[in-house]
Amino acid sequence: MKNLCILGIETSCDETAVAVYQERKGLLSHILHTQSKLHADYGGVVPELASRDHIQNLAPLVHAAIKQAGLELSDLTGIAYTQGPGLVGALMVGTVFARSLGYALSIPTIGIHHLEAHLLAPMLENNPPEFPFIALLVSGGHTLLIKVEELGHYQMLGETLDDAAGEALDKTAKLLGLGYPGGAKLEVLAKTGNPNRFKFPRPMVKNPQDLNFSFSGLKTLAMTTLRSEGSELQTKADLAYAFQEAIMDTLVIKSSRAIKKTQIESLVVAGGVSANQTLREKLKSASKELGIRVFFPRHEFCTDNAAMIAYTGCLYLSQKKYSDQNLEVEVYPRWKLSAKD
Ligand code: KG4
Ligand code: ZN
């Protein structure tokens, strides 16, 4: 049987990304164009601008990724694209492109759940995790604890009741004048913070059974603290430190509880916030105490990318699972991961 060679396309938000994954050789190429400068002045992603920019960049990126992989379009055996969740217009661009190219090349196409791809991203690394595992998925839009039995079987153990961890980091970063998205910049500022100046609470940790999160109170506390303490650079750094510690400690406490509750011995951490060094170090030391293994994607695959889309598509297509049977084009801007079961 022909070795699968999958083109991955990611356009769910403000990154246009393309990758080629080959079943036997692994990842052959991956390219990303970020729109962050385009949206910076607006303090958040402007959906219409995002769609237009995807349209401009997608075709050249596909050509570049195929060339970088040393292939021709005719070498592809399938196309995987992000079908949701995300911005409807942005998803449409990738979906229509992928379905049209698949039709033209007479190869199967498959719509991928963006969050499923995030949580499988650590499998692109050496010594990948094996099923079952607990996944902590922390991005700008989601904070989820998931029991992953096997490919396609996802049981929600906990989620945020208000802001996602990345969203809370971004909003506080904005408050500190760091721009958008500010999670990574807040991490840098926190390095110069005084660890003893402010101590923020770890929200919702009292009930040992509770695996849900709530971060909006911390965000409000950051705002009132900044108002009362003034906005000198050192105060901002001290605040960034206290805020980051509170968020990351809470993620560690709840992940450890999920591990203890399920007796599963592997923890996978994925999504943009998993790039955070403080979180990685705290989880590594917690995993030693628990006697479990913890897995992270490489930095560039923590945030949105197409390598994870191509890889997830390859897993499904190798099982002969195709989502696209007719010529209708569908996207799912809101799509629950548990709905995939
Ligand atoms: O997964 P992602 O690229 O996009 C979504 O699907 O949301 O995650 C983006 C989020 C943003 O909130 C960003 O501030 C956060 O990940 N982020 C970080 C770091 N790098 C990105 N948060 C904390 N520390 C970082 N180093
Ligand atoms: Zn994402």
C-alpha cells in the first residue's frame, strides 16, 4: 500500500500554517505565517482581517511547504484541515482550499478538531506518550483536563468556568501594557518580579474533587492591585510574577488531582500556555513526586501550527476514517471535543 503523505492546513484563528507529514519518515516540512502584527493595534484578532490574510497567504505557503518537503503536489495522498473550533471565516478559507485541492487531485480530505490536534502534538516528538493519558490543554480559548483513552475518545474531567488560562494571561498582560497576545511577554516580565511582594490565591482548590478552573477573579485582583499600588515597572513585574504563579500553581494542583483520581501515569500538556517555562518546571517536579511521566510539544508546536493537523489527519486516514464523503463544505466554529466520541 502507498505510504501516506498528508498535507496539513491550519487557519482557525490568526496563524496561516501548512505542513507535510509522511507516515514513515515523519514531518517533512512545516511553515507558519503569523498575523499578530496585523491585529496588534486592535488589541485582539479582527475576524474579517484574519480571513483576508489567510486567503492571501495560503496558496503560496502550500507551494512552499511542498517544495521544502522535496515533493510534488501529485505525491500527496490526503489533505487534513482544521474544521473547527475557531473563527468561521478563517475556518472557511482553509476548508474550501483543502476540499478543492483534494477534489482536483482526487485524494481524500479530512476535517480535524483543532483541540484534538493540540493534545496529540506531543506525539510528534521522540519518545512520544502512549494511550491512555491525561491531557491538560491550555490555550487562549480553552483550559481543559481530559482523559484520553485512545484516538477519538475524550472524556472531559474539568474545564474553566470563565476565562481560559491564556485569556486571563492575555488580559492581564494588556493591563500591564504588554500588548496582545501577551502570555509570553508576561512570562519575561515576571522573571524580574519580586517573589515576596504579592501573594495571589489559587482559585477553586478547596474541594478536592473539583477539577474545574476559574481565573476571572485573579484577573480582577490584578486590576485592583495595579490601581492601588501604582504602575511603576517594578510593581508591574511583581504583579506579573504573582499572577503567573497563581495560574500555573492552580493548573498543577488540578492536573495532579486528575492523575490521582484516574490512576493514569502519563500527563500530556499542550496548547499555547504549555510553552510557559514556569508551568513546565512546576509540572516536571510534580510528576517526579507522583511517579508519572509528563510530555510537552516542542515550543513551536505548543501554539497553533499545521504539523499537528497533518499528523492527526495521518492517524485517521491510516485507519481509513474519512470525514468528507460528499462535496458539501462545512465548518464548526463551536465544536465540543467530547462530541467526537
Ligand atoms: O494554542 P494557541 O496558540 O491558540 C489558541 O488556540 O488559543 O494559544 C495562544 C495562547 C495565548 O493566550 C498566549 O498568550 C498563550 O497561549 N501563550 C503563553 C506563552 N506563549 C503563548 N502563555 C504563557 N506563557 C507563554 N510562554
Ligand atoms: Zn490553538
